[in-house]
Amino acid sequence: MNVRRRRISGIPAIAIAAATALGLGTLSACSDTASAANTDKFDVVAAFYPLQYLAEQIGGSHVHVTSLTKPGQEPHDLEISAQQTAALGESDAVLYLKNLQPAVDDAVSQSEVKTKIDAASLTTEEKHGNEVGGHAATHDTSKNEELAGLDPHIWLDPVRYAQVAEGVGKAFEKADPKNAADYRTSTAALVKKLDALDTEFKTGLANTKTKVFITTHAAFGYLAERYGLTEEAINGLDPESEPSAKRVKDLEKMAKADGVTTVFYETLVSDKTAKTIAADANLKTDVLDPIEGITKKSRGKDYFSVQQANLKALQTALGTK
């Protein structure tokens, strides 16, 4: 299998800008079909959904937020248009996650935007992947260079996401001091909700029959580590990579030994590999959403509702006692 993610590089720039604007208008209370820059609000360009959501929740009515990644687009290897790059330079702030989207990193480094907020610098990142944290992985000799890098999926850990929220709030306060008090209040409210979500996960996954789960994409390393679970990924950190035949056999053996019931796949890439492995090993399949974008296929309308759906899916698959 070779799942090719949708790129926008071959689409005319005007069409890209129009599609982006129309898509964003349906997702964000603070976003509309206007340009990201030169509004009467604090203009923020976010790289993709989890950062867009933070900006909206913290900024409230004071901000105008647009996202470089349109709804339903897999963000890892996004390519952006000249118009988007120009709008970025005219905005008041950009919120991105360094090393997740190379095109965004390049655009940010070349832009003259005053406030550049790298979410990765606001918390800690670690190495995750098939070479870490699982006994099936120890027998896999396949090489994937991306696994040597830091895992960017920090938003799936409510604790790390709260740390990022606090950093974003402080950056907004500094860049837009006249609304600093409101940013502090909104940030505190968001962090409180994330603390509650952390407690839900901690309590909900404390007593399960197995602690091992299989995913197609190694996006859940931080979540697994936070709550004492082991993620076994079919692919690496890149959902486009292919597993070795030996890796697949090792996963099937491990699933039987550890009482794994389910192979999880995600909404933005093909479920073919997950269903093939599940059928061969007589396992179920279900969705575990990395929340890289919200679409009609998402099990929820925002970050919190999708995370709660993820928790229920994990509880079912792991077997709550």
C-alpha cells in the first residue's frame, strides 16, 4: 500500500486561497472569508487545526484566526501558496509547530511577521516510534529515518497541550497588551478544561485488561506515555510510510500474546492497511483520531469532543475492568 496524501502544489494559487477561505469559514467562530491580515482585530495565522483552536479559544473576540491547512487536508507535508505566504507576512502573529510542516517553517523564517510562536518551544518533545516502547518493535529491522526525529504530536497529550496554551496566552498578552487581561482569563479557563480532560483520561484508562493498542500512524506516543499505555504503530510518525512484512507479522503475534482486540486507523488517510492486518489477525478496527483536522468524518466538533471520543474508543478496545 502506498497512501498518497493530498497536496495543493498543483492547484492554481487563486483556487487555493479561495478554497482555504471558504473551508475555514465553516470551522471557526473567529475566522471568516476575509484575508488573514489587515483586519481591525489581532490577526493570527495558525499552521493547522490544533493551533488554530488554541488561538481561537484564547483570543476570543479579539482575534481573527485563519489556518494554512484547510479542513480535511493531512497537514504533515502541506505546501502553501504565494498568497498565503504574503498574508502570513502581513499578519500580527503566526502560530506554528516547527519541524511538522517544512513549507510553513520556510515561510515563517522568511516572513517579517512580528510575533512568531513556535508551539514546540512551549513544551518538551521526545522521540517516539516503532523503535520505542514496544516488544514487537524490538524484532523489526526496518529503517525509517523519520523515526529518529522528535515526535511532533504534542497536542494529543492534554498536559503538554495545556503548556502550549499557557505559552500562547503569554505571547498574545505581550503582542496585544490592551487585551492582555482577557487573554489571561481565557487561557486559564482553557487550561482548566485541559486539566479536567487529563483527569478523565487518567481515571478512564487506569484499569484496563490490556495496555497495548495498535495504530496505523505513530501519533499517540505522548498520550500512551502519559497514561501508562503502549502504542504499537504499523507505520512510523509519517502516515504515508509502509510497514515491512516482518513488522506486520510481529504485530500479529504481539496482538495475540497481549490480548489486543482492535487496530486503530484515522480519518485523514486510508484504512486499507489497518483492515488488512485486522482481517488477517481476526481483530476489529476502529477510529483513533490524531485531531490534525476536523471534518464531517470526525467524531466530534472540536478538540475536546474528539478527545472524549478517543477515550471511549480506547476504553472499548483495551477493556475497562
